[in-house]
Amino acid sequence: MSFEWPLALIGLVAVPVLVALYVLRERQRERYAARFTTPALLPNLVDSRPGWRRHLPLALLLAALTAMVVGVARPHAQVSVQREEATVIFAIDTSLSMGADDVAPTRLQAALKGARRLIDRMPEKYRVGIVGFSGRAYLALPPTDDRSLVPTALNALRRGQGTSLGDAVALATRLGRRQRGKDGTIPPIAILVLSDGAQTSGRTQPGAAALKARSLHIPVYAVLLGTNDGVITVDLAGGLQGQIRVPPSPETLLTVTRVTGGRFFTAPGDERLREVYEKLGSRLGSRRQSREITDYFAGGSAALLLFGGALSALWFRRVP
């Protein structure tokens, strides 16, 4: 918590001073009463002593005073608020290994299904862009808030040889930085990579692309799809077919996310993939913002004063 007028907190010194004066007054009152009464006869004169109830109204008054002073200092707290504008670029691996069926129905189809789910849950003002990459990175959908274009763009992605991860991150970074909000500023930008492996082709190295994204404050999130049991079928000479093992390779994706300040997830199955998208949606959909909370302290102070006054009037027929 921070304060716009911290010097106002000096007023809190009055609270312990008032407590000390109250304790001193109580002691003096007891000594004065003892001079003119016999303590042993008091039970015959009154039914019971008020005990702690006598001190409660004053305690509430001091609590109200404390809240009032803190409110005057105009406190601010960090709260989580919904982002109204943001740009999320999906970079989807369409290499041949994404055709493995160890993630049902295939790695690529599971990635597309999860992407649709996350996009459907995003605020309407979010812009969504889609980049596909295999042997090269290509633009499937420029960033837009028209969600009706998303299914067509996702369905247009086609598998190819190679994995140009660095080129995909570089292209997504350029697309994101071209965006402007309604006020002319650049809205929050994030890149979400869905892939099962390391770079095997392309002109830009993933490390260089990650450094560029970091310099522009663009975090890269990555979801690793697949298991060590992944296999694809390829055509061989003479009309034959063969099977190639395609286990996922997390090292490059891990490096990219760490360099840019993003997060790395593994999604070996569709059930786990849903959890990943829920977490990503939460992280991309909110931000920490300083907000003034003076009204809470003012309201609390008023409530304490009213409650203390009501107790005093009810118990002692007087107002503190």
C-alpha cells in the first residue's frame, strides 16, 4: 500500500495519546472513587459493573479515527483489473511432427482446438493475430478484433517440412508492435507459441528473436505438445511407408520464454491443454494497477462511528 499524502499519517500519533489519556483518567477516577466509598459495599449498591462494555464505544471511536486519518492520506493499493485492450499473436507450429496422434486427435488439431477456446474467452476488444510456421513463418491472420475471421484462418493452416521457430517469433513481434490502441498508445502484447520441438530451419535464430521481443517488452508464452511416444508416418521410395519417432523437444521453447519473461507449459494431453489455456487467459486478461481506496476507509470510519454511538446509547443511554 502507498499513500498520496503520507504526511497526513502523522495524525495517527493522536491515537496512542488518546489511549494514554483515557487510561490515566480511568486510574484517577478509580482512586477518587475509593476515597469516598467502601469497595466491599459496592455489590450491594449495583447489580453488576459494566466491565469491558464501558471501553468498547471508545475503542470503536479510536478505530474510526484511525481509519479517518489513513483515508485523509489517500491510500492506494495494487489491484487486479481487467484489460480493455491487448494483442495476442498465436504462433502455431504446422511442421510434419505436429501430425503425431499421441495427443488426440493430433498435436496440431489439439493446438487449434485449444486456441479457439482461449480466443472465445478473450474480451471483445482484444486483437488476435495468427502466424503459422513450418519451413517458413507466414501470416495467417493479421491482428484483428473480428472473431468471425479466426476459424477460417485456423482451418487454413497446413503442415509442411521444417520448424522455423525464430522466424515465427520475429514475425509475431513485428505484427504486435504495429498495433495502436484507441488513444494512440501500444496496448499490451503477448505471443503464444504452440509447438512440439526446436528450430530446424529458418533465417532467424530463436535466441535473437527472443532478445528482440524482450527489448520491446513482449513476453513469449509457449505450450509444448506431445509425448515421447509420438510417431508420424512418412512416404518412402517405392511406394513404401515408414514410421519416425518425434518426441517433443522443450529446450528451445524454454529458453525463449525465460529470456522474454513469459511462461512455459507442457500439455501432453487435451485435458491438460485446457488447464493451460485457462491459466494463460487469466494471466493475459488482467494486470496490476494502483487504485485509490480512500472511500473504503471513509466508509469504514463512518460505520464504526455509527456502531459505537449506537452501543453507547443502548448500553449507557449516552453518546460517547
